[in-house]
Amino acid sequence: MPSEEKIPILLLAENEEGSTAGRLGRRYGFAVVVSVAIVSVVFLVGLNASASSKIPDKFLARTEGDSVLNAQTMQGNLLAQCDEKFFTQTLDHFDVGAPTYQQRYFVCGNHFRPGGVMFFYVGNEADVELYLNHTGLMWENADEFGAMLVFAEHRYFGKSVPFGKDVTKHMKYLSTEQTLADYAVLITYLKNEWKLDIPVIGFGGSYGGMLGSWFRMKYPHIVDGVIAASAPILSYFGDEVPHDLGGYSQVTTFTASAAAGSAENCVPNVRRAWPAMKTLGKTSDGRSKLKRALSLCDDIPLDTEEDIDALMEWARDSFYSMAMGNYPYPSSYIMNGVSVLPSYPMRVACSHLRDTFDEAEEGELELLRAFSKTIGVYYNSTRDKECFQLSAPSDEDAMDSNFWDYLYCAELYGPTTTDGVKDMFWSAPWNFTADNANCHAVFGIDARIMWSTVHYGGRRFLEVASNIVFSNGNYDPCSATGVLRNYSDSVVAVHIEGGAHHLNLMFSNPLDPEPLKAARATETQHMHKWMSEFYARKAVLETEKP
């Protein structure tokens, strides 16, 4: 995810007992304004322009003889099918006269035809090109729906970063409500600019899926329906049914188990690795052995108990990421396009821990050497590292985590815990005091513990919402706090057995499991329904005109 400025990695406050302060917030992937508010948008005219108005030539469907995009041919030339554009957005839509910034978006119009639809990608916490290149559900249905594809970039990510190198001095403009207003203004502008009155179907995964569902709730007159994949919108305090803070780690553990196709000894060996690290970390000689066994670079500090804790958290995060990216084919998505994880990376990682190891120290060291290969499936996915640094897989990932951590503190505070019993990690209970101290140390703000539920409604929102399809796979840790049941005939939950993080948004593949194919069929049925409802309503309105 290119950017002109590199943002410093967070410096966290010293952790108290408990794990959640070790890292401010869980990024969901690596993907949504107050109820009635006057939004200071650009004044637009002709908002009810008909689809029969003149359509720009570049957005007319291709003539017979043009190649049809498919899963095998399209991924290498997707950017060539699109126009990169920038739109002047207001930084604060709720304050007249606020400064502006340039929001990037892509328009891909080769499949559009009159009577079609706009497929709108609800950008989330990364460079939007990542989603443009991976959201096959939009591309593969574009021709059938006569769709114009629009990929909108989330403010503060990719090339949509305001204030340049001073961006971290102006974090207050980074919020979900401002982001949703960006999308509402952009869609309204595009429909007016092109004189098109067409339905809009939103797509989003993970945090983008949360944004998409909230977008439909807050702006139902702008977006007609949303496909929300792997959206953990029930991760927050204040809901009627308390969520399980340990669910994320428990699903990760399931994905590493024999029940999900991984080596039988993987979970017990992972569980055994943590106390081995703790024991070796108590002495200078033990720390030297630990560093060699895990192939850590010489300059990695392992001098204190806090250093060992940081090492363990770094290793744990690789399992979280491999669970999310446990796709049935090689994919670069979880690696932000920088490198490729193998098919079912959790199974590959666990294959290094299939053996049993002696209880003596040499057996422990042998276990840790195997453990190093396990986490190396993720941290050395480029296969060019001779030793490990305790850092993000890429500078871009570290930079985006900065902005995500701000959102976590300001709005999306949803901690996760581990207990070492229901999961394969160690006991690390929730510690709000430490989390809040970190938010203060880094950003000077309090963590808003219930804001997401207060602002967006939790389960009560789902009871009154409409036209949202939520999908979750049982390999995906985010499914623990996703929507897993139907709330009405138009707010439905789709379960994908053998599915990882928003797998249904990806391109079709011969290795796709059957439940995934069924999930996509359900989603397209709802998309057709939303489109038909829009045009049926439009026809009625035409008869009512004087």
C-alpha cells in the first residue's frame, strides 16, 4: 500500500498484567454518522436524473469480441480496466467550512449498461488497490448485472491521507461517521455527474463489512443493499447479549486443530511453547538459547519479562493471521499483496508441529525450533529472511496499523482475550486500565468502551435493518462476533463451512468448497432482488409524476 509518508510504529505504554494492552487493537484483515444529521456536502443538482440520460462513452458495455474477464485472466489486468480518480472531500462533514482532502477512488465501467447497477466497494483499513485486485465477487458478477464498479478508498489510508507528513497531528478527522459520509457524498456526486439513477449495492469485508452494514443503516436512501462478509459487528460492549472476549482466540485454535484439517499435535505443541519461552527467558543462557531456537535476529532485545511478553504476542499474531487467511489456494490478500501464503497456511504451519517432543530441555528447544518454522510460514512468507525481526510483515502494514489503532481507541474498542484452556495460548485476561493507558500514551484520548453499540445499535439495529447479507466462515476468527442467524427475510446470515476471512468476496477458484459456492449463489439472489425492487419502485414513481 504505497504512501508518500511513512508513519512511525506505535510506542505502547508499559503493559500491566493482562494481554489486551500489548497491542491496541486487532486489525480485521488484512477488509459504515449520527441518525439524523445535516451533512455539509457539496451542493448537487439533478439528483433524480434518469438512467436514460446520456451515459459517458467510457462506461458503455464493451462490444462483442472484447475479452470477457474471468478468474484466470482478470487478476493481472484489473487496474487497466479502471480509472484512478480523486474527489475533493470535506474533512468534517458536520462542520460547515471545514478543510478538505483528496479521496482516491477507482471507476471500472467496462461492464456498465443502461438499466444496470453500481457495485460500490466500501473501502476499509488499507490501500484500496488491495481490494480492487481481490474482490472477485464484484468483478465476476459485473457483466450479469451491467454493473459499474466503484472502489472507494477509506480516509487516512492508501493515497487518501490528509495533511501529508503532519497527518498524525490531525487524527480527529479519522472516524467511521466521517468515512460513511465520504461514501454517501461520493456516490451522490457520481450519480449526479453521470446523470444516472441506478441502484447501489455495497460490498465490504471485515471492518469494511461493518462499515457496509452501518452504511445501509445510516444511508438507506444511498445504498440499496450490502454484502457484508466476515463483519464482526457484535464485538462491542453494551449490547443486550455480552460477547465472548475469548471467541477470536478459540476459533483460531479450532482452525489449528485436527477437526479443521491441521496436524493433531499442533494445538498441544503450541500451548506448550509459551511456558517454554517463559522458562528460557528467566536466565541469560536461556535467553540466548531461545533466540537461536526461534531464529531471532541478534539485535532483538530479550532482557526483560516484557521483552518475552512482546515476543509471545508477536508469535501469537501469526496464528491469528494464518487463521484468517486459511484459504484453500495460495493467496496474497492477508499479506497486503506483498507476498503469498500457501494453500491452507494454518495446516502448513501446523505440519511442523506434528511430532511429539521430549520434556527435557533439549526437547523443549527442538519444539521451539519447529515452532520457528511454524510462525515462519507467515513471518517469512517471502522466504528470504535469515532471521526474524519482531515487526509487521511490511512497512505498509505497520503504517496502516497506526491509523487502525486510533480507530480502535476512538470508536472500535473490542478487546480479545486468551485463557490457555479453551484456546492454545496463555492466560491473558482483559485489562481495560492498561488499554486505556495505552490510548492515552499514544493518542491522548480515552478508549470509548461502548461507543460502537451506542452509535450503531448492536443487535437492536439488526432487528430493524434491511437488505444486508452477512457471511461468515468457521475458520475465520472474526466469525466469533459476526452475525450468525437471520433477523428477517432481508437481514440474513450465510454460514460457510471451511471458509476463512471473507473468502466469498474472493475470485472463484476450482478449489472452492461447495458451501462457498452456495453462499455466493445466495448473495447474488439477494442482489437481484435489491436491483428489482429499486427499478419497481422507480417505475411506480414515474407514474406518479404530474
